[in-house]
Amino acid sequence: MDNAERMAIARACVDTSNDHDVDRIATMLAPDVAYRSSGVGAHDGAEAILAMNQVFFADYPDVCCDPENSRSIPDDEVEFDFTITLAGASHRGVERVFVGDNGRITRVEVER
């Protein structure tokens, strides 16, 4: 898998999250994926992350992430700056999405 493919997968994950499509998100995650966020904490495993997503999307129906300045980091990482709209307020941050050779997301790190 090359860097362009990893960037496309990371972008698709953001788009799918913006659509609040938990079923599609499930198809993108490795079973043992790890999620680390300064906003919603640590979640390990696809099932835990999907459960967190369902609650998060229900609690914040207006949530939308606008990624910019995407950059590919050697090996398996894509990093981008973002603006997230959440409960009527905008926040800036950095997100890192790690994509395995099989095209599944293995780790997500979010800092706001």
C-alpha cells in the first residue's frame, strides 16, 4: 500500500465520520484498532470505538470535521490539521490516522 492510498483511506474515514455512518466506519477499522483522543479519551478495539462513535454522534448531531494540510508520514501514518464544529463551536486540532498494509485503520490519535 502506498502513501496516496493511505491518504485516501484517512480522508474516507473523515468523510464517513462526518456522515455519522457507524456501519461504514466498522468496515474501515482493524479489530484491534486503538483510538486516543484528548476529547473523548482512550478506546481499544473496534467494538469499543464504534460504541463511542454511536454515543458521540447522538450527543453531538452537528459534529463535523474539516481536514486540511494532509501529509503522509513514512510507513503507515497520515497526519492532518482539522477544524471540528461541535455543539455550535469550532476547535482546531491535529489528527493522525495509521493504516495497515491491508487497508484497515490500526490507530487514530486526535489532539485538540
